Amino acid sequence: MAKKTETKESYQPAAFDPKAYAAKKRKADPAFRAAYDALEDEFAALAALLAARKDAGLTQADVAARMGVSQPVLARIESSLGSRKHSPSLETLRRYAGACGKKLVIQMV
């Protein structure tokens, strides 16, 4: 039996929209909604980090170099906000902000 070769024309990746999936799942599943909503502040903090880095036109490697850490360490800092395993300290967030030419500001609303 001949092995089928994928070509550019035959490859069709499955479309996935995580925001739409989460919105749909939040409406249908109360347990998912509670868990998702409990992460709202982590999502907001991660969005702020990524926006600061993007606004500064920097890569993870750029920010890492400015902070004096390696790129994998910076990737763990960014990913830790969604996992709740090792949240970055305020000092780390200050250094990240400074590396992006920003100032860390914390607000309670």
C-alpha cells in the first residue's frame, strides 16, 4: 500500500479559536466558568506583560537580556502567571517593566 504524501494543497489544519471556545464553555459549564473567572487577574497580568513587551517592540530574548536572565527564564515568568505555580515577585515584575521602558503600577478597583 502506498503511503499518502501530504502536500500544501491537502494539508488543512483544524481551526481553533481559544477565546470563542472559552466563551462558549463558560456559558455551558458553571464549574468551568468559576475556574476561568478565578484566573481573571492572572490573565490580566499576563496580558499586561505581553502588551508592554509588544509596545516596546521587544522579543523575550531582548527583555531577558535587559533583565539579566536567560530567555527560558523569561518564558517561565510569563507562563507562570497562567499556571499559578510560581507567581513572579513584585521585584521581578518591576524589572520586567523597566526592561520594557515602563513603570509597574498596581491598582485595586
